[in-house]
Amino acid sequence: MIRVAWRRSASTNSRVEHARRLAAAFLRAESPQQNSGGHVRCFRLLHPPDERSPLHRHPRAACYVSSSVFMSMASEGTPSPPHKHTNRLAEERSPYLLQHAHNPVDWYPWGQDAFDRAKHEDKPIFLSVGYSTCHWCHVMERESFEDEEIGKILSDHFVCVKVDREERPDVDKVYMTFVQATCGGGGWPMSVWLTPDLRPFIGGTYFPPTDHGRRPGLKTVLNRIIEQWQNNRPALESTGERILEELKKGTAVAAKPGESPPPAPEVANRCFQQLAHSYEEEYGGFRDAPKFPTPVNLMFLMSYWSVNRSTSEGVEALRMALHTLRMMALGGIHDHVAQGFHRYSTDSSWHVPHFEKMLYDQAQLAVAYIAASQVSGEQLFADVAKDILLYVSRDLSDKSGGFYSAEDADSVPASGGPEKREGAFCVWTASEVRELLPDVVEGATGAATQADIFAHHYGVKEQGNVAPEQDPHGELQGQNVLIVRYSVELTAARFGLSVERAEELLAEARGRMAKAREARPRPHLDTKMLASWNGLMLSAYATVGAVLGDKALLERAVQAGNFLREHLWDAERQTMFRSCYRGDEMEVQQISPPISGFLGDYAFVVRGALDLYEATLQTEWLRWAEELQLRQDALFWDQQGGGYFCSDPSDGTVLLQLKEDQDGAEPSANSVSASNLLRLSHYCGRREWLQRSQQLLAAFSDRLTRVPIALPEMVQALMAEHSELQQWAAMCSAVKRTDRDLWPEGCPGHQQSSSSSPLPLSTP
């Protein structure tokens, strides 16, 4: 069995552990050289999974993809060579699926056509899941899915289904749960083999095309599965069925009859202690490396401070949040030339990032930075929040008002060549800096040039400033990732300049470099527009615009809200759609039939609509939020156990009804919903939504009590619910003593001023 170098700590859930043992008991294959005819087992890799794995995070992927592989990733204006192969994915709109449209694999999109063929031909399904800006997905395509021999094996013996995990998070969550339970880890690309009725029996992540020592390649794995399907199928199906049944039990989240939410102060204190235990003092953040922004953690810490200001723990929580945000803003994870934030840092000092930029990161970080500016009064944080939205407005915005999903990490170097490289669009050599900034600065010490000042301030070195251990494949050799090494005051003193003059010179230099960067080949842009991520970005523009009193940002927020209502909401059918797409003529397109929205689409858009209402006081946004919440309740609420299912329980193709119990790169939709329900009950005077929020929190009581660090966003909601109930009790008591007609039944009513809430439900 191939051992995984990274690994999640073993689950404490005995049923999921039993599922893993069931898989291990049946799937006993040794290496292919030793036992080529043995049972196939779950395959795990020495390579790390993709960085958005819900498991432990990892350093930058160890491979890059050739630009010649992906037509959709070519620079605009590049002529397209003729295609030897074209499959069904050419009719799709997802950028990820289109990247595979010319593989020599008979790909199907997820849907009934594929399922019917598998049943008719009695073939297993090979399910491959990824997303368009995923390193390892690119690698597996180049190595395996472009290979004629592997393509023939796949097409002849399997029904091959390709899924964009961002389009179909419901499919991804089900089979990732299976892979995690049976393999001890997961990631993308995810590879799972299913029976014709969609039940998984073997799973893994990335596979190399051929064997490496004791590690089997994809060809070997495919041939062994073919053999097992023909000769040992009942055992495969039986084991898969048992594992699935154990997962249904092991992943259940439900409140016990009469159960109440856990006590908020105790849960919040435990969450703080768990975060403090993992906090890294020197550069902030949590863990040493790799480091992720984790806005959910930072927002919790600021909320924790807001109700514990007089305690040492509260002061420490605020210090941790502000120090982390400050160090991130100064680090290489922050794009100092073209704004915005990269996905994560491969080192502990936020210096060398994985250069991918995701919409959901920009949205959450903008809110975190503007919250930090409110609680600290530091202009730096407000400037960074505006900086993020400048990047989004320029590079991730569609003319319709929607927002694109992501920019890739890889691009073709300006010097040319066929291979894309990590960070090529963003990094600089010392000679490039000198050529762009040659002017001698009048009055500067030692006749320094603008390049000298810039290089000093941003840590530019002649040999490059990336350590070899952060660049295992030599992609960044001789290159510099800009990182602020000195304050403007120190840089000004070093060159005998005023602070104002130094700031002016650095700003001018960044502008020149941004213009030069625009001439470079751009990274691939995923122009898919997702309801959930657009909802997060709507919140960002509304919140930052309201705090700064910036009319332009508020107008952009309204434009985003109108986009969501026009292109992703069917008012007649009361249905939110998951996604829409930029067409060839820059128009907004939709697939037929559209993908119906999932829980996150409703929850994040409800939050965005509420934030827009608070920012503009336009009641149409509150009414829409109420309308969306009612529909969310009808589609996803679990009447028996409380909480919301991630996808529509009536969808028979989704084999596990899951309630996501982790706030990760994005907050879980149940966490956001808990706050939404509180806010709506507050504004609309609907006591049943307050009760529903309590039922939701009760359903997650075990998780909140044991490992609240997994749900910091939900802990914030629990804290808000605690304060709301205290306030509600006090108000109702006052009503009894004075005028019972002052409030509608089920106070607090909508007459109450929103400013009286003791704990903000969105930002500190």
C-alpha cells in the first residue's frame, strides 16, 4: 500500500474508522510486482493533495503543467491548432470541463446519460473530479488523460465522468467523504470508481501514469480494477455497500430530542484556547507552514475580543488577529504590484505563495481587513481592504456585474517557452527592476536610483530571494517575490528622503511595474460565476463600502446584487442557480438545464443581501433575503434532526445527505445560516427563525463542544444567539412592566434599532 506523507489525524468517529477497516480488510493488494492479480485497494500517494483539501494543508504542488495542453488557457489571440480528439465536454461551459474537451477519453459530464450507459453496458464508472486552477489536475491531464493508451483503456472499459467540483460541490462532497474515510486523506484531482448505481468501491487522488517502484501507476490500477470487476465483482460491490452504509451513520449530524445549543461562553473560550495553541507567534497565522489566510479564524478572534475586551484572553485574541493580518499584508502572499491575495504561503513568513487567486479568499479577506480597521483604527487595514476590491473590480469582474471564480497560479514566462511556470506572471528578476526603474533619485543618499530604493524596501536580491526549499522544481530560480522588508520610515531614513517622498517613489514604482506586468502572458482565468462566491463578494463590497462611506463601492455592491437576481435567481420557480458563464461574445450564458443551487448558494446570497440592506437601507434587499431564506428552509431543512443538508434531499443521485461540519477555506453554509436566521428574526420579527437558529446550533452541539476550532464561524453565531436571547429576555421583561402593545408578539420586533445589538452578527 502506498503511504501518504501528509495525513489527517485519525477520526474519532468509530463508524468512519470501521468503514476504513472494512476497506482495508477486503482490498489487500500488495505492489503490482508482487501480486498483480490481487484485490485492488484504496490508493494513497506520497504526493500531497490539492491545497483546498479539507484535510491538512500542504506545500505548493510539486509539478507544473505545460501550456500546450490547455487550449482554454492560451493567451488571447493565439491561433488554435486542430484537435485530434473532441468529446462531449466540448458542449459544456465549465472552464475545467472545457480543458478536457480534447482528451482521447470518452468523457461524459455528470448526468443521466452517463448513468444510463453504465447500466446498459454494465460497466463501472470512472469519476474524475477537479477544478480549473488545480495544479495536480493539470498534471494528471497532461500525463494520463492526454495519453492515447490510457485514454483507450478508460474509454473501452469504463464510463468516464468528469466533474468540476466548483460546479457540483454535492457530488464532490459525497465521494470525497468516501475517499477520506477509506484512504485516510483526500484531495484533487479525486479519482473514484463507482458501480453503475453510483456506489463507490475504490478511491484515490492523483495517480502517475506508470508504476514507480512499489507505487502503481494509473495503467496498473485500471487493469487491476478491470480484472476485479470481471472476476470478483460481488465482493467489490458488497464492500462498497457496507462502507457507504457506515458513512451514512458516521456522518450524521442531528440534535437529540429536546437538546439545546451548548453554552456559548464555554464554547467560545475553548475555541480561543484551541486557536491560541496552534498560533505561530513570529509571523502570525496558525501552524508553521504552509500557512493559509483562514479568515474564519480571524473574524472569530475579533468577535471574541468584542465580548471579552476587559480580559487578558480578549486582548490576546485581538493581538493574534491584527498581527496575522498585518504580517499577511506585508508578505508575498499579498500582491504588492497588482493587488489581491494569493491562495496560501508555502513558508511560515508569508513570503513565497502558491500564486493562485480565488474569489472567495478576496471576499472574506476584504471583510476581515475592514473589520480590523474598525477595531484598531489603523489605516493600513482599510487600505488593504480597498486594495483587494480594486483587484477584484479590475481582474475578476464581468461587465454584467458578476464576479469570476479564480486566476491560475501558472502562466507562460515573458521570456517565452512552451511550459507554464508557477508565479511567472508575478515574480521579478533584479535586472528587470533596474530596467524599469533606472532614474537617479534627486537628493537620495549615494545617488541611489529608484530601483535601489524599491529593491531595498521589497527585498529584491540579485540572485533572487526565494530559498531553494521553497522552489523544489527551480521555477523561481533567480526570481524575487516582493515582500515588505522595512517600514516606509526606515526606507526613507536609509536613503535620506522624507517619508512622503519615499511613499511617492514606491507608489510610482509599483505603477510602472504593474504596467510592465500587463504585457506578460496572463494566467488562465476561470470565468465561471458561482452564486455562493458572488454572494460572499457582494458582502465584501457592501461591508467595506458602508464602513468607508464609499459611494462607488456601494454602487458596485448594488450592481452585484442585481446580477444575482437577474442571472442566478428564477423568481417564478423560486430557484437559485449554482452558476452561469461568460460566453464567447462576453455575454452571460447558462447551461440547459441549469444546475440548481445548493445550500451554500442560498446561505451566502442571503448574507450578501442582508449586508447590502444594512449598507443601503433599501428594503428590497431585506425582502429578497427573506424570500431566499424561506426557499432555503423548504429545500434543505432537516425536520427531524435540525440543521440544513448541503444539497436537496430529494436528489436520488446524491448518496449521502451531508451537513458540512467544518469552516475551512469557505465558511460552512450551516454556520452562515445560523447567523442569517438570527439577523432575519431580528429584522423581520419572526420568532420561528430565532428558534430555527437554536435548533441548528443544537444539531452541531457535539462538534461545537469538542472541537469548536473546526467551526469558528458557527461559534460566532452561537455567541450572537446567546447575546440575542439575553437581550430578548430583557426586552420582553420590560414590555411586561410597561406597554405590551409596544412590540409585536415574539419580540424582538422590527421596530428595534439595529444599533442596539450587543454583538454584531456579521462584522465586529
